Amino acid sequence: MEYWRQCALWLIQCNVLPASHRVTWESAQVFDLAQTLRDGVLLCQLLNNLRPQSINLKEINLRPQMSQFLCLKNIRTFLSTCSDVFGMKKSELFEAFDLFDVRDFGKVSLKNPPFPTEDSVEDEDIYSHLEDLIDENGVEDEEDLYDCVYDDDEGGEVYEDLMKAESVAPPKQAETDVRSCCLSEIKQTEEKYTETLESIEKYFMTPLRKFLSFGEVEKVFVNIPDLVKVHKTLVVEVKDSILNKNAQNLYEIFITYKERLLIYGKYCSQVETAIASLDNISKEREDVRLKLEECSKRANNGKFTLRDLLVVPMQRVLKYHLLLQELVKHTHDVTDKSNLRLALDAMKDLAQYVNEVKRDNETLREIDQYQKSIENLNQSLKNYGRPKGDGEVRMATVDKRAKQDRHIFLFDGAVIICKRRGDNYEMKEVIDLNNFKVTNNPSTDKENKKWSYGFYLTHLHGQSGFEFCFKTKELKKKWLEQFGMAVSNIRPENCNSNFHEFKMHTFERITSCSSCHMLLRGIFNQGYQCSRCGAGAHKECLGRFDWTSGHGLDSPNGDMITDKGLPKMLAIRNYYGIPSPMCGPPLHIQVGDVIELMSADPHGTWWQGKILPTRDAGFFPSDAVKPCPFAGPMERLQAEAELINRGNSTYLVRHRSKESTEYAISIKYNNDVKHIKILKRDCCFYIAENKRFQSILELIDYYKHHSLKEGFRSLDTTLQFPYRETENAAAVRTNRHGPEIFHLPAVLSPKVVGVAIARYDFSSRDTRELSLQEGDVVKIYTKMGANGWWRGEVNGRVAFTLHFILSWMYQWFHSNNPS
């Protein structure tokens, strides 16, 4: 057996790789192992498995895929631990770039292997092309690979143990009493949790004041006394509501307490530091360690340590929306259900806020690592927003064609241009992205040689711009997406609509969006503030503001302003109420109507929706509609990023962002992306004067069967593949009449675990996130992501989305994916 396969099996035996990982497949190549280990995360986990606590996993960067800096930092942490803790000599170790660039992967996997080996004749040629393969394929983000590293449910078992009722469980109740069980669980767990908080304060915090300084107490217990005060009053109100008022005002209690519970943002963002401080103090001071053991015995007979209990508040605050979700599910009174949904939304908003505060603290630690490694920086990198990635480029100013090797750090608001100096970097220039736009250079894609794939940063006011060139076409695509997302964050569409002037802003106080009234999440650059009216807003809410007041969604005549994205379904046949739906009033629809979904079961006969122009709402047959072909508001650059890696003749129809009432077609043709403006005159739509249509849908349908060369001589193609159709589906459809149909092996097809609907709009601020519009149907592939993030698919794009945004439709129990 080849050494690399022996290495892979050993990693599985060490619980670093899952037993089903692709390195075990018959078709596996050494490249699969190289790509898996390249970011250093699993190597650090390996050392921790071999010798627990040899590496603090909280200090490594768990998802550094777009950051060369963070990948190398992880690898160097692994190498230094091998030397310092495991006593390995430098001559026995590889260099960090040997692994990251896989320029000498044979050395990485073969030199003095620590695992039991079999006799093997190793073919050195298998390593010779790995560097090229890595350049072409990059680092994959395998959602299940880091399950052994992440510990998102830390404290979960302790929490569940604490919440268990001490009395004998009651006999199983009838289905009609499930709601009573939900209410009972809310009451009992709140009582137990409040007792736990009081126990931490009484049996640990108070006695330890004699052993610890004021600063140490603050660091270890954070704001536990504040949590105790809030929950001592909350538990009284919850009990009174459930026992004496039939829970009629329970929803009001949770809505009222949402603001008071925001103190969990501080606690959850500091609990890791608190536990680390506690560990250090216990390790260095025997008197404190003995006192902690004594406190634990008094508090709970030694069953739980203070370290165990400190994680419980973070578990509890993320449980409220789950408890209310079950209660809503089993509440049948229409008014009660509607009221409880308001409370559920409030607790989901709280959970999102807490998670984003935690996430921002992790981001700030990441930024701090960058800051310490870049020389000549004279201001905080935090001022430039969130990091988008870093890596090697060849760049030049447009007027000086000589290219230089540089390392760039991309943030929302700026590109930091550096020269690498060993393990550190020297800052050469800072490019303010507020003054630039990104322009693709598709001609470079045809050169087919390293470092030839590029795009431009073009100055908005005619000053000198920059050209960035990347090693491979795949790297260029990724960087094009990241630059596009950065510009979209710092200068979003609709930021100046209706005479507003919205700019990304750090709110010093906890602030709610002036449009949707949900919290602006995180601790820096939480949203956007208008310099004219002072309104705060989410990115996805910027287009909803009335120009007169800056607050609210309604126009003066009371009509809702809804042109914030294209709807989801298109009527393909008329329906005038016959047959009549049993679930509610019918919605009369005509062919061509665009309908926004309000609720829909993919296997149901009836769906609920509304026609946007008329605001009419009701139920209609699910087979009377099909997915709308539009892509929504999208700039040219984003359209190019969406299409550049699709097949030729893949197209999308989009709102032109700067003229949001106008449309354009973007299509990939001859490996380049072309854009065609859809013109409108005399109530007709056209792209060529000689052919006019009553609707855009008619226009699209016509050019599905007739070449675009009728209007554009250089575009000899039809509109063949909607970009919302997944590439696999397009491949199958293309080959349907050919000699054979290509099917992906089942093992490569992601398994769908369920389906959910987006409850409201969400604009991504990172390319790993899904942008959603209310009503989007999302296939869920995994619910195991960190901090409430699920992996899902919408409109053919797979990325992460916050589960708080989604309304679960159904669990998928079968082995086959839903069609």
C-alpha cells in the first residue's frame, strides 16, 4: 500500500478524518490527501488527539480557506508544537510552504512517518504534479470535515443534565396535551436555569472573591450578577403567566425581555476568555484549585465544576427560540399562534445577535493576527471592515506595466498591498475601495498560462488604476467574487436611493434597523447609517426607505413599496378559483403573473402567495406556476462571477442595479460574459428594434428558440441554460438526446436532509453565505454548521445560511434527493 494511503488510514484511526472521507475511495489520489491537510487545521487536531491540550484549538483558525496567511499560521503552529512538545528535530520536519504549495508533498507524508508502515514501492511521479492540481482546485470547504475539531455544542450535555426534572417523569400525555407539555418545559427549564445562575453566584463567585482580585473575578464571571437579576424577574413572570393566566401574555413577556437579554452578547463573547483565565489561575494556584473543588461539592455534590457551569448560559440563550418554536407548532388558536410568532421572531433575533457578537469577536482576533504580522501599518485594520481573504498576486498600476509579486490582504473597505518578509509582511500601499470599481479582463482567460488571469481596479474619477493577476483561472474567479462582495458591502446598491446617503457604520450602542426593526448584529460595522436622517439599516433593507421620513416602508397612500427584488414564481396557466381551495380564499392568477410565495409545501396541492402589483393574496394550485427565470437585482460584476464558470449559453435576467426599473440579459458566450440591455418603449420590451414583445417573459421565450444574432451579429447563440438551473441538470439535459447521459455517482451528490423557506430577506456579506429573499425555497444539506449556520442550496448555489432566517418545511427521510 502506498505511503500516502497508509498515512490517510492512520489519520482515520487517530479520529482526525472521518472513516468515509474521500481519501478512502477506490478512485482517491494523493491529491485528495494533500488538499485535505493543506490548511493545517486537521494537523493541529492530530497533535491534540495524540497528546490532549498540546494545542489550544481555540487559537487556531478553523476555516482559513481564502487566507494563505491563516493556513500558514496553522501549519507553523503544528510544526512548532512538533518541535517544542513532541521533541522532533527541525531536520525531521517539512517547511510550511512544502505543505501549503504542496511543492514537496512527498517530504510531508513520507519523511520519518510517525505511523506504522507497510513495505511499499512509492512512485515519486505521483507527487510531481500536485502543485499544479492545488493551483487549479484550491482548498475545498468540506462541511463535515471539521466536525472533530468544532465543539459547537460544548456544554450541551451539562445543560441537558441540569434541565432534567428530578421527579419521576409523568405518564405519556395525549396529543391534545402536547401544548401543555411545551409550556411546562418552558417553565421548568427557566426555574432550573435560574437556580443554576444563582448557584454560580452564591457557591462560586462569592467565596472566590477572597482568593481572586477584582479584575480576575470580572474576567472569570463576566456579567453573571446581571444575568441573575434578569432571570430572577423573568422566571417569576413566566410562572405567573403559565400558572395563572393560561399563558395568554407569555408572548408579551418574551418580547419585553428581548432588550434585557441582550446582555448575553457580552457574556457569550467573553466566555471563552473566562474559561481560559479560570484554567490558568487553577493551574498556577493550588489554593484556588482546592477552593474550586470545595465550592463544587457544596453547589452540586461535585457533579459539575465551575468550568462546566460557565458554558450553560450560552446554551440557554440559544434555546428560547427552539422552545417557542415547539409551542407555536402545537398552538392552534389563530390569535395565540400569531402572537407567539412575534415572540419567536424576537428570540430568533436575539439568538442571531448573540451568534454574530461571538462571530465578530473571532473576526477581531483574526484581524489582530494580521495587524501583528504587517509592518508599517499606522492605523487599525478594523477600520477597513471584515477580512475577505489574503494571498499572492502579481500586480501593476495600469500606466506602469511592469508587474510585481505582492501579497494582498482584502477587507470590505480596502486592499492592503504588502511584500512578504519571511513570516511577516511589509505594507507598501493601501487602496481605498470606496474610490474604485472592479472590472473583469476576460481576454486574459484565453492565455492559458500561470499568472495571466487578471482583472482591474478602475478608479471612479479617472485616476490611475491597478491590474491584479492570479496564478490560475480558478483563483481569479474566487478573487473576483471576493472583490465583488467587498465593493458590494462598502458601496451597496440602494445606498443612495430616495436621497439617502447610507454608509457602512459601527454603532456604539445596540441598535435596531429603522426599516424591519430587527437588531443590527455584531460589534463592528453592524450595518449602514444615513448621514442625512440618521437611520440605521441592514444591507437588505436599504431599498425600503421612504425618501421623506427615512423610516418605514409605506408610501403616502399606504401602498407597500416592494420592488426590493424579483418574485419567485411565474403563472403558467390561468386559475379563477375553480376548484376552490379548502385551506383559504383563492388567488385568481393569469398566465405571466409573477407571484411571491407566502407558504408552500413542495409536495402540496395548494400554495399561498400574493401578486405583487395588486397585493392580492390567497391560495392557488401548485402546478399552475413554475420558478421565475429572473436573478433579481445584480450588477455586471456579480453576474460575471455567477456565469464565468458555467457552460456557454448559460444566461440570467437581472435588474440593472443602478437603474433598478430596467432589466438586462447576461449570457456566457465563447467563454466570456456578455450583457444585453432590455429596452422598453410603448409598453413593449425588446433588445432589437425589429422584434418587440408584450412582456420580458415572451422575449426570453422567443430567444430560447431563436439566435441572438438577429439583433447582435457577434452573438450566435440562443438562451439555453437558465443560471438558476444547476449545472448537473443542464449537463443531463444537454446529453438527453446523445449516446449516453452523464450521471454523477450517488456518493458525490449532496444528501438533502430537509427543505425550508426563507422568512425574510438576507443579504450576504461574505461569499460563503447565501443571499436570500423572502419565500426562497432552500434545500438543506447539513445542520451541523458553527454558530447557527446551515449549509443549503437555493437557485443552484450552495453556501451557508443562518437557520434563524428559515422556516422549516419538512424533514427529508428518504435516500433519494427531492426533485
